[in-house]
Amino acid sequence: MYGVSLKSLLLLILLVLYSQGKAQLFNGDNYVVIQGNEGEADRIRKAVHVVPSLRQLQWQELELTGFLHFGINTFTNREWGDGTEDPKLFNPSQLDARQWVRACKLAGIRSVILTAKHHDGFCLWPSRYTEHSVKNSPWKGGNGDVVQEVAAACKEYDVGFGIYLSPWDRHEASFGDSATYNDYFVNQLTELLTQYGKIAEVWFDGANGEGPHGKKQVYDFNRWYALIRKLQPQAVIAVMGPDVRWVGTETGRGRETEWSVVPADAQLQETIAAHSQQQLAFVPANRMEEDLGSREQLRKAKSLVWYPAETDVSIRPGWFYHASEDSLVKTASELMDIYYESVGRNGVLLLNIPPDRRGLLCDADLKQLAEWTRLRQQTFKNNLLRKASLRTSGRNARALVDHQSSTWWTTQKNDTIGVIEFQLKQEQECDLLLLQEAIQNGQRIERFVVEYREGAEWKWLTEGTTVGYKRILRFPLKRVQFLRIRILSSRLNPMLAEAGLYRQAR
Ligand code: FUL
């Protein structure tokens, strides 16, 4: 280093460190077109350079979001109303939106979505465009606005606020007269997007139970999307929308192999609608067998898009509150399983907790939520890898345990495989592994295996396929001092942001 001053040497070291672990964000796009003649290598390269938009990345980092199904069904004890319900039935005795949002916040839920209008067309806000709303209910003498109360509580507790607005409307007479209904919908959407502050997510349900002889309404989705982008540009548009994909089940358990980069067909409105609820009675669909993003899919794709999975599930059997389900609230340990198989499978969990007829969340639900939160906090308190010594065939391994998603471990040159070895100070009991990819650089890892050392021999502990934003794997309790993660297959260089080894709380 002849003739190099200490200052410029330090600068050089800083630059190298920066370029290794912190390349620029968003160097790609969340959509790419593939030409018919492009071979596997080009397709893989293109798939890797499809990255989340800023709003998608911020949404993914929320991990936990809440759903609040509340409306006329709460008072008729139904899941799908038919639109003929008398608004006078809506009369919560103690409605307290602050209680809903506070409970969500305590449970680590960082954004909530309220059913402003479900399929029955009844509006939880006093819309100027219909009489079928809270304004004709006895609640607060017809002067109440549930949307406003939830929005205000979200603001108070610093929780994101999202709206569910059902396109399928069984009350509105213009439904089926496409142009007129689309105007009606735009008017309602405009009210919601302009009167309640910042909107984090807009959830358009694909459900439609009209059946083959029912009303045929052609939705003007593009007009709705343009309106949202104009009025609330940071809001993600979910399900019948371009930013967030319905995972394909209402069980809360995502796919073991979950790609956020998928052929853009998955985003076509007709495809989503065909996959959505269409039964006259409410029957949850299941599309979990589908392979959405494997190399096989890339081979056939004409374009690719970043379209991450949202895993919605209710804490109870139904989406709306039914007293008969008070004893069927999912237990904290079931919610843990759901957490591991939604957030831990590269998805965002959208957990529904429905307020009851009083307009309150029930004790039974609150109790399980609190216990679930305790279990999560205790489980993830102590990352056993944090103080381990590290050896790797790649570079920047310390980034794996720095609790920052903006830094990452990666391999040398063009290596698509790599090894990271951890040596703990002493043997520790563990039964859970957590990995996170630096998804701002795309989703890359296709297969990995985790091994522990016994004597001189490395033994299988667990294995997985995709990682994505977060992958959690559980395995039988094991005492471990030497652990290694081998990336066996990746689309270009693997880039891991975090690794964790834990023991599950009981
Ligand atoms: C479905 C709806 O039909 C259900 O009632 C519920 O709102 C669920 C979240 O989405 O498509």
C-alpha cells in the first residue's frame, strides 16, 4: 500500500464494505417482458432482476396485518348477506374501534383492513351514494361512521389502515349495469380514499356468487387502480389487484415453495376472478397445489412480475362474528403454526379478528392473541447464532446476524451454491431455523439444506426450497454446536440477509 494515506485507505475499505453488503436498492423493476426466443439463462437472469416495488417491500416487512370483518352480517349471523337486510339491524351497543386497534397493535399487527362494504352492499360509512349504510341505522342516531372511528384509532396507535371494498354488491340496483355500477364504485372508492387520511392497503375481493344465470358486471379495474395510484400512491392493491396476490387458501398456511416472482398471467383479472369464491354458499377455495414460479413456469412465461403472497385466515371458523363460534377460537399454538406457515413461508399473514355485536373483540379472541404474542416474543428473543463464529465460502457473513435486512451475505464470483458454517460457543438446544433473503435484490434461493456436526460427521437437520422474505423451518429438538447452511441451488448468486437459530417457547 505504498503512498496510500491512512485516510484514503479507510475510505477504500469503507467503499469495498459498502459495495459488498449494501448495493443500491431497487436497481430492477417489478415487471419484465420475456421474448419467445430467450433461453433458460436469460430467463433466470430476468427473473432475478424482478424486484419488489417500494410499496410492496414495505408491505412485506409488515409481516402481520389484521382483518376486521364487521357489518350487517354481524347482526344477522351470516357470512354472506344478500343485500335485502334492513339497515336498522346494525346497532352495536358499545362499539370501540380503539379496543380493536389496540389489541391488534399489542399482537404485533402493524396494519389493519376493515370491511367497509362486504358483498351485501351495506356501508360502514355514511356514503353519499346509497341509503344502505350506517346513516340509516339506529347506531349513534344515524350519525356514526365506523370507517372514521377505525381510521382515527389507527392514527392514534400508529397502525396502518386499509379498506376492503367488495366489488360484488348484492344490494346496489345498478350492479350488472356495468358502466353505471363502475361509476358508483368509483364514487364510493373516492370517498374512502379522500376522507380518512392515509390508506395502507385496498383489498378487492374476487368473490362472486352470482352463478351462471346471475347478473354480469364487468368491473373497470384499471380505472379503480388509476384512482388509487392518484389519491393514495403508497397503498398496495390486494387480491383483485396488481401488488399483492391471494395465496390461494383460507387456512393460513402458505406453500412450502413460494415464489414472489411469477408469470404475469397470475395478475390477470380474469385469472384471479376465476380462482376466487364463486359458490352460492360460502365455501373456501384451495389452490395450493399450483406451482407458480418454478423454472418450469419461467420456461413458459411471456412476462414476469413481483407478486407476493398474502395469507388470509380467520381466528374463528367464520370471517364474521358468530356467538356459536366462541368456543372455536384458534388457540395460541394453532396461531403459532399459522405464523410459521405463512410469514415463515414467504407470505404476509392477514389475520381476521371479527368484532361482535357489541362492537368489541371478545375475551376469548383477546386471550389467544395475547398468548400467541408471548410465544412469538419469547421464541425469537435469543438468536443462538448471534455470537457464533462464522466461516463461509462467500463473503460478508456477519451481515447474517446483524438484524438488518439492508445488508447480506453472498457468494464469490458467479457461484450459485455456497456454505456458511456457524460455531456456537457451546452446545445449545434448538428446534427452529430462520432465513431471510435480501429480496430487494430479487428472490433467488431454490434449495438449501441445514446440517449439524456430530463428532467429525455432518448430519442432516432440515432442508427447504424457497426462502424469499422469510423462511422458518421447525425440527425436533436437538443439541447443536456446529451448524452449516448449504445453498444447493440458486438463481444467480444467493443473497441472505439474516439467519437465526432458536428454541421454541412453550
Ligand atoms: C372471501 C369472501 O367471500 C369472504 O366473505 C371473506 O370476506 C374473505 C376474506 O374473502 O372471498
